[in-house]
Amino acid sequence: MNISPKKISDHQLEDQEISINHQKLIDATIETIAKRGLGDTTIAQVAKKAMVSQGYANFRFKSKENLLLSSLKFLSDEYKNSWQRIFEDNNLDPVGRVIKIIENDFSGKIANRNKIAVWVSFYSEVKFRPSYLSICQKQDEIYSSQMEKLIKEVNILSNQSFLTSREISETYLSMVDGLWQRILFDPKMYSHVFCKDLIKKYFRNIYADEKRFV
Amino acid sequence: MNISPKKISDHQLEDQEISINHQKLIDATIETIAKRGLGDTTIAQVAKKAMVSQGYANFRFKSKENLLLSSLKFLSDEYKNSWQRIFEDNNLDPVGRVIKIIENDFSGKIANRNKIAVWVSFYSEVKFRPSYLSICQKQDEIYSSQMEKLIKEVNILSNQSFLTSREISETYLSMVDGLWQRILFDPKMYSHVFCKDLIKKYFRNIYADEKRFV
DNA sequence: TTTTGTATTGAATAATCATTCAATATGAGT
DNA sequence: ACTCATATTGAATGATTATTCAATACAAAA
């Protein structure tokens, strides 16, 4: 039996698998939302940017709604992968992990103005589209609980007991959301360095002995 | 010369003055955005809710864009008035003022899910509509600088010098934005009490001697 | 009552856009 | 070379919606 590699054409891929065009359309959707806003994003523009016909974009995703949903899912997974890698990295101690988390949340890949514009566009529809809400919420719940567990470890190691791990992680998460939003308004003032330093200073204040929070 | 009060009909009002219909339309716009989202808000729906004809809504505000802008301006002014009253209240000492500010930011009038949904809708368009940006930004700049000055007073009174007033006020402002956004996702978990307590705990940690941060 | 200027209506218009689908291209298997 | 299944096109369709405007209601003044 010949097991040499065969060329696989698109039509042989299952629905769940990702074809070139599938990903091209998702990328184009994100770029279009970032450039023009969710309200002014049309299938025609996305298709043009992805260099496929308008009809094809609709055919491939069944509906515009579904294309948007898939794009949100993609963004959401991209973010999740980035922080999951940090939680799974066994070479890190708790404080080192917190620092990596902060750096990830304000890395160029995650916290750039285009991506934030897309996130906020979807956030703004969360109240009216349960499907958006469930994607955003499920991810956030896991992140929250992982974060709280991590802070609990740091609390124990540093004998910090005035603030609970829940309080510290909720403060962290709300600050991140707030700072992202502010990056959208004024990216110059809210530079990545500014945001990271602000958050590190917060931790430095709590864990006075821990010199790694710069 | 007769100076007895005259009935003033709408057409005698200047552009800048507010007629009944003007405000009815703005209220209806905010309600419609809160219920259906900015993208699904049509002049027809707003006009229906305000109980005027569709043509009139357009005539009165010249364009949909202008109606939306006026509604954002209204929300923005409402918020500004609420915190300006606190900054101008001479009966308050610095810590009392901070507490009032926190309570205002999470009062039912300001931090309810409908209003937040409207805010976030506009935020999400800020990158694409400079007119939205300038309304939001101008307001925020004043609030920021007032807040920083206030924190500086508290820092001095309490001999706190590790965190600068800028750092504390920026942390506060980003937490408020982040928590508002989270209220949108999960209003049960992020209750007003939860949000206020979280923020007060932040201040309590900084100003350990100040018993008023509950 | 009649006139006159403004307020308000609601139907018509024109533009935009998601969706459909018949037609065509592509490329693997025979 | 031919067949056949799938991929892709792009023009047509129908729905939605902001905007316009001629027609009407209204209310104050004469």
C-alpha cells in the first residue's frame, strides 16, 4: 500500500477542518471590522479583501452572521491559546507566571488597537446576541478561575492575606478590560509599557517583598 | 409694556434649546439602542417609540447620525453633571469625596445594564467616528485630572507615597471601565455592591488607616 | 372667520446589502 | 480525452432603511 503524501484538494476537507479560503475570509473579516467597524462591514468588502467572490463568502459560511461568529471564535481561541501556554509552562514559578500573563495581555499580538476595536465591537453586541455572549463568557470564566488559583499561590508564598485571591484577580481582570478600552481611545497615552507598569505597580504594592514586579 | 408670561410654542425655540419632542427623541434613541443595539436601531423604531412620525425625526435632527450624536452628548452630559456635583460639594473632605465618586460610578442611574450597553455601543465606534471620540475624550480628560488632584490630597493627608496620585487614579478609572463592561456580561455576579466593595478594598489596602473605605 | 407661518405627517425614493442560484471553472479518476 | 463531482463566480432578487417632500394639521394673529 502506497502511503506517500497525496495532494489534498479543498473539497475533500470536512466542514470542521480549515481550508485556505476559510481562514482567508476570517482574516479579512477581522481586518475589515478593525478598519471600518462592525456596522459598516459588508460581505462584499470582506470578500474583496479575501479575493473571493461575494457569493462564495456567503456560500462558504452559510450567512454573514455565521462568518462573524466564526471570526469571534477565532479571536477568542487565539487569545485562549496564548494564556493557556503560560499556565501550562512548568518552568515558571507563580510570580514568574503572573508576570508572563501581564506581558501577554499587553503584547503587540493581543493588545493592539485593531484587535481591541474588533473585541469591543463584539462586546457591544453581547447583550443582543446570546451566541456572542457565550463565546466571550466561556473563555472568561476559565481565565478568571485559573487566575484566581494562581494568585492564591502567590498569596501563600508571600504571606499576603489582607486581599483575597478573588479580589486581586478580579481587580486585575477589570483593569485589563479597562486599559484595553482606553488603548482604543488614546493609544499614545496608554502605551503597552504604561499599562504593564501600572499593573506591575499594583502587584508591587501588594507584594512589597517581591522585587520582580519592577 | 406687557411682561406677563407668554406661551412659547416650539417653533420659537432656538436650535440649542430643548423642545419636548427633541428630548422625547433622544430618550427613545437611548432606549432603542439599549434594547436592540446600535446596529439594529432605525429611525422608524425610534420615531415610533417617541410617538412622532418617521419623517419628523429626520427633519428635527437633520440626519440619523446627528440624532445619535445628540444622544451620546446627552448621556455624556448626564454623567458629567453627576460627578461634577460631587467635586463642587464643599461639605466633603477628600476621602468623603472619593467615596461619593465610587458610589456615583456604581449608582443605579449610571451603571445600569441599559446605559452601559449604550456606552459600549458608542465606544465601539470611536475608532471610526472622530465626532464620537471627541465627545467621550473631552469628558474623560476632565474627570481624570480632577480625580488625580483629589487623590493627591488623600495621599498627602494619609502620608501615602509609594503609589503616585496618577497611578492610583489611572488604576481607579481603568477598573471602573472594566467593571462596567463586566456588568454587561454578567450583571448578577458584578452587582453594584460587589463592584463598590472591590474598589473600596483597593483603597483600603493603600490607605490602611482610613476606616471609611469599609 | 380668514390668513399665515410653522409643525408634523406619511408615502415615495433611492441606496445599500445579504442572499440565492444558474452558469462556469477546475481537477481528479477512468 | 472524457466524465463527474465539487468549487467558485457574479448577476439578479428582495428586503431594509435613511432621506425627501408635497400635503395637511394646527395655532396664533388679524
